Amino acid sequence: MDNDSGPVNVFPSYYAYLFIADTIGTSRTTRIANVYPGRQANGSTLTTAVGGEDSAGQVSIYGFWEDDDAEYPVKLAVLNMQIFNETQVEERPQLSVNISAFLPPGAQSTVKRLQAPGADIKSGNVTTWAGQSFPQGVADGSFVEEDLNGDTITLPASEAVLITFDS
């Protein structure tokens, strides 16, 4: 509802909540593990020096499992945390991540993207989750879920994807 601060507006953080809710889902048995870059010597799961990678180490991958004895995750969340601001004039950097070690054999893989023009935006009407924006809390636009063909996913800087594996 409208208030003293202005008209109804959804802020960009709302999309992060949608991403997290979709990632965790409704299961009460989901287990999560940081699968890349993994735990560093200092205890951190982030690093700024991952062997010549263009993102300067700002990529993290989390796996989600439903069964204790499952070899492969049912979902992967891949985050490219390299900062790109909408106000930057250079081309937006991107990186490709090979996820072959986490692909269940014969699984169909779908991808949903969390996207915005840059990490510095303040308005939620230009951010999208799975192709849809929620400028006033209601989905606007077409739902987009990509098929992952192959074992590599490409992500622009300041973007995240959720990959779901259906066996």
C-alpha cells in the first residue's frame, strides 16, 4: 500500500528472497554444502585468488541434496559475485563455470537466473527472477526457465543462477 515514503515499491533484495525460497524449497531434509571454492585455509568459503580465473575468485557454488547417500545434488546455486555496476561504461564481464563434476548422469537440467542491470540498482522493477519482475509484489512478464545444454553455465558479473536436476 502507498505510504509516506512513496508509492508501493519492491526493492532488489526481494528477488534474493525469491531465489533463496526457490533454492531451499519446502523440503525439511535439504542439505547444503559449499562445493566451490570449498573451505580455505583461513576457514572462509570465498577467496580472491582462484588460479587465473577472470572473476578473481568471486564465484561460489552451493550444492543441495535431498538424500543422505546421494552422490549428486538435486540443485546447484552458482553465484558470480564479481561486482558490476549499472553505471560502469565497460562491457559487463562474464565467466563460464564447468559443473560436470556435479551433473547426475542422464539428468535433465534447467536454469533460472537472478538478473539486474548492475549491483548498484536501487529499484526492484528492473531486477528479474526467472524472467519475471515484481515491481509491486506481483509477477510481471513471462516465466523463463532455460534448458542447460552441456556441462557449462555462463554468468555475467553480479548474477546468480539456480540449476535444478531432474533425473
